[in-house]
Amino acid sequence: MTDTVTERADAEGLRGRIATELERTRARTALLTEVVDDGDLMRQHSPLMSPLVWDLAHVGNQEELWLVRDVGGREPVRRDIDDLYDAFKQPRGDRPSLPLLPPGEARAYLATVRDKVFDLLDRVAFDSGPLVADGFAFGMIVQHEQQHDETMLATHQLRSGPAVLQAPPPPEPAVRLAEEVLVPAGPFVMGTDADPWALDNERPAHRVELPAYVIDAAPVTNGAYREFIADGGYDEPRWWSEPGWRHRQQAGLSAPLHWRRDGDGWAYRRFGRWAAVRDDEPVVHVCFHEAQAYARWAGKRLPTEAEWEKAARWDPGTGRSRRYPWGDDEPTSAHANLGQRHLWPAPVGAYPAGASPLGVHQLIGDVWEWTATGFRGYPGFAAFPYREYSEVFFGDQYQVLRGGSFGTDRSACRGTFRNWDYPIRRQIFSGFRCARDATAEQAHR
Ligand SMILES: [Fe+2]
């Protein structure tokens, strides 16, 4: 009897949490698509991006496919538009020429789907199968929409015209950081079995043994990156991998995306406003090849994905892996620069409460961090709920990025969360930190 009462209360609590997350997420989508006019929504601002109105209706279409049709077993709302909003069938470059739903129709479609989802949420039994256990399918849809919100934020960064987004600046530095942190040799648990909304590629939890290594206490800053530029780093093939140098030549790279010379210094365009590049902020809008070239120039290398995760999650006191660097609690505004609360990375040292037990800072939020690792399944990987979620992307054509950016929502960011992209991409909010092998002396300390 008591068990049933508790279970019922748990299910009601979960329903409430899901409803809050769905609404919070939709408010962000609305903000990103209501600050510009209809013409702007239909326009393609970069060949790399969809028109915002495509993302908008695609978010609704995925919600319809997964929740209304699959979980709910209901009749389709708009089967006729499935192909238009199928990311696999429609390459980004082609999306502006498709007969897309105009903004008003797209918004009405999203509202119809959402009504059905709330109706479904009232009735769903969370013990009726793996797709809905712990509300997983709802969590997947929340994360999917938040990921598109971050993509739409990147589109906003690429659009020309007057600035439309506003946010207060991130906090100022509160502590001075060490350059680097030594991570002792030994095993740690990578990935998760326990996080209910973790995606298939974050599973299963598995033991990884690493030798001692040293990792930067913070992401590489604009100031440090400027030294690489000033030292001729972009003109020196020896710092670049072979594909990296080829890309640097073909694309004419000479500085991060959105930078321009400004007298003796640099300026950086952030959502329609030019600002002087600030030396103590993490560098953002660099591709994997640039990150790798910088690391070689600095006498270091990029961390492997496992090194990044151990630095972020491993607690030397207990030997266990935390959900986040600071512990298992959900991120707050004191822990990390997440969720579009600010529109650029925070200066190094701004989030002492978010540091890992070893003293590694700003792993979560600020900038996605390129790692040296290609995107692959963990040992024992099982595709869920479908191969297209992750498995079709496995392989060395994609590099893993970790930690989320200022534009990533907390629902789509954990110590185990894995993002992947092509090594040439830099329209995303990507930066990096460096690592190196520990010296023999450090390793035996
Ligand atoms: Fe999508």
C-alpha cells in the first residue's frame, strides 16, 4: 500500500518536472524565433545553418514522431511534412529552397503537437517500457529541442544586421588559477548507467585506466591564443597536422571566426556587436585543427576524451565519478556559464564553485572543448532508442567535444555528455584546453 502511494507520488513528481522542462525549453525556442521578423526566420544566414524556421518546425516534428506517435500511439498530426523536416533526407544547404511551413503555420503546428503531448503526459505510465522509464523519451525531446536552440543561437551569431539578443555579461574572475593540474595515474569510471536521461552514447559505465597526465586548469584564453597568432602560428606548417594545414590553406584561416584586426589588437563580433577581444576569456569559434596546432605550438596536446572526463568527474577522496565536477547536484548560476544566461564565455576564474575536486575549472559551460578522440561507442554500446541517434555517426570523421558552452542548456549537459562535429567546424561555440603527459618525476610523486 505504502509502496503504491510512494510510486504514485514519484510519478506525479516526474510528470511535474517534465512539464516544467518542456515549458522552460519552449520559452527559449520562442525567444530565439520571436526576436526576428518572418523574413529573417525564412532566410538562410549561412550555408552551414538551416533557416531558423526549419529548426522550429523540425523540433515540433521530432516531438510528434517520438511522443505523439511512438509513445502515445496517436494518429499523425502532419505526416505530409515528415520528409521536409528529416535531417537525414534534407542537407542543410537545401533547406531554404524547400516548401517550408511559414512561421505562423510552424508555430501553430508546434502548439498542436504540444497540446497532445501534455495530454499524453497526464496519462502515461512510466513503467510501461524502456522508452518511457524515468520519462526518458520526454527527456530526449527536451534535450533535442535545447540542442536546436543552441544551433539557432549559433545561427544568430552568424546573421548580419542589428543586434537582437541581450544578456548581462558573465561574472568577473573571483580566483586566480594555477596553470595546470596533475591527474594521478589510475582507473576511473567513464560514462554512466545511472543517469536516467543520459543518451545511448554516454552508456555503459566502464572502467578506464589512465597513466598520470597534466591538464590545463582552465580553457585556453584569448590572450594565450593571440600569442600563437602573433608568433606566426597560422603560417608555420610544423604546428599543423597534414589535413589541418590543408584546411588552413584552403579556408584561409588566420584567426578565430568572428575576429577582426582592430588597431594593434583584435575585436570579436558577438551577436551583432563588436567588442575588444578580452585576454582572460576562453577563446571560442576555433576548429579542431586550430586547437591542435595551438597545442603543438605550446608544447602540449589536446586531452583525450577519457582524460577530459577523468579531470571533470573523478573524486580522489572516494574514487567515484561525479555527475558534474562539483558533485551530483544540478548546475546553478554559481557553478557554470550555461543556458544562454550570458552571450559569451566567462573570464577564467569566474566559477570557483564549479571546479572539480582536483581543481580543474570551467569544464562545464563557457565553451565546448575539442578532444583528441574520434566519436565511437563505448565498450558494450547498445543503440537506443534508434541507430540514427548516435551510432550512424561513429567513426573518425567526427571529433568529440565535451562540457557544453554558454549556449548549452543544463538539461543537455552533464559530465558524461558527448558532442561530436567535423574537425573543420567553428561556427559552434567551440574552444579547448591542453594536456600533456606527466613527467616521470610528477608521475611518481
Ligand atoms: Fe534534430
